[in-house]
Amino acid sequence: MTNRLFLIGGPSHAGKSTLAAAVAECLNCRCISTDSLAKHPGRPWRDPPEQLPPHVVEHYRDLSLDEMMQSVLTHYRSMWTPLVLPLIEGRERLVLEGSALLPELVAQLDTQNISATWLVAAEGVLGRRIKVESDYEARDPDKRFLIDKFAQRALAFNRFINEEVSRLSLQKLEVGCETSVDELMVRLGVAGSP
């Protein structure tokens, strides 16, 4: 592969970080997550004894789905110029992954030497993965409510990404419950690369 930069976007729990780490290892280059650049209220669960910050609780408790989507899209758009674009324009060979890689912004780039793809989850995948990771069944009703709101936003973001990638004729990879990292690597065209 001759691409200098690999961009992997998509919703939370689609497998971006796992795929990006595998691509970076295969290509012997650095991997960065946009989550490390600036935090939006993240996952509304923590492992004890860590407590959820009040602003995270308020975000998921008080905002409607439309308000949560507007909030996250505004956050990602505000990150683009000061934080994400300098990494993309750098000289370093890099795998950059994260939900902040919005199709509308990536589509404006000169894509020479850049490979961009978005993971889009098949029906039911995100909800199952979120419930497993959050230990949903062991949580009290208030915590389950927050996790349910997070899952609703993840599903809405998944639909948004799917529509945007299709509208802009960009590359996407559908992820099912049984989709392996190796399979995604092959579909991405990275497997077997030096």
C-alpha cells in the first residue's frame, strides 16, 4: 500500500479502534484516535469505584436524541480545523480513527495518498456490543437509562454516517456480529501488506 494516511470513521462500538490498531500494526505506523484529541461526554458507565462525572449524567439524562446528535456533530466539526486537520496534513504515515472523521469534512480533502473508510454497523450490532461492554444487566435502572440514551445516539449516528457516506460516494464497510478484524483488513485491502 502506498497510502500515507488511513482514516477510519464510524459510530461508537463499530470496531474502529480494533481495526485501526490492526492496520497500524500491519503497516508499522502510528495509530491515533480522535477521542484522544478532545472529549465529548463519552460513555455513561464506569467501572467501580470510578464515578460518572455530573456533566456526563446530565448530558444523557436531560438531552433529547436530536439535541445529543446536534451536540456531538457540533463538537466533531469544531475539532476539525484546530485538531484533526493538522494530523491529516502532517508528513507522518498514520492511521487516524474516530467518530470525529465526518464524511462531509473528509470529502473536502485532496485524497491523494489517503485511504478513508467508515464502518457502518448492521442492525443490532451496536446495541449488543454496548450492553456487553457496559455490563448493562448488572446496572441499576438509572444507569441503564443513561446507557439506553447512549445506545440511541450511537444508532442515530450510525444511520447518519451510512447516509452521508452513501450521499458522498465514499467507502464503507458493513460490520456484522460475526465480522472479524481479518475480514475487515482484507476488505480494506491491507491484509498481506508489508
